[in-house]
Amino acid sequence: MNISKSKSTKRFNYTVNLNDTAKQAGSNVVTISTLPSQDGQYSVGQTSLTMTVREAKALNSFLSDTLS
């Protein structure tokens, strides 16, 4: 079963793609991409960061511990 969820903010797009039947590397990924800012203050062009779900969970844990 494939699951794809997205959320957008003014500056970022967040996307999670999960495939619970695939066992290949790269089939379960989290992508964070920047949106070009109209005033150009925060981001120039479009950049994206793709990570595995395991890496995303580690990032989530780090941010939760650090920002709480």
C-alpha cells in the first residue's frame, strides 16, 4: 500500500512517501523542499532535502529534545 502525505507552509513543502510492501532502499522517504520567496529574503531558487524515514525519525527526536 502506498501512502503519500504533504503539507505546505509559506516557505516549505513537506512530503512523506511510504510503501509498506517495498523493501528497496529509497522507497520510504521524507522530502523537505524550499519554496522561492517572493521578496527573496529567505530562499534563493528551490532546494530540496530527501532522507529516509529512519533519518527523519532521528531528526524529529533531535528537534523534539532540543526545542522542548
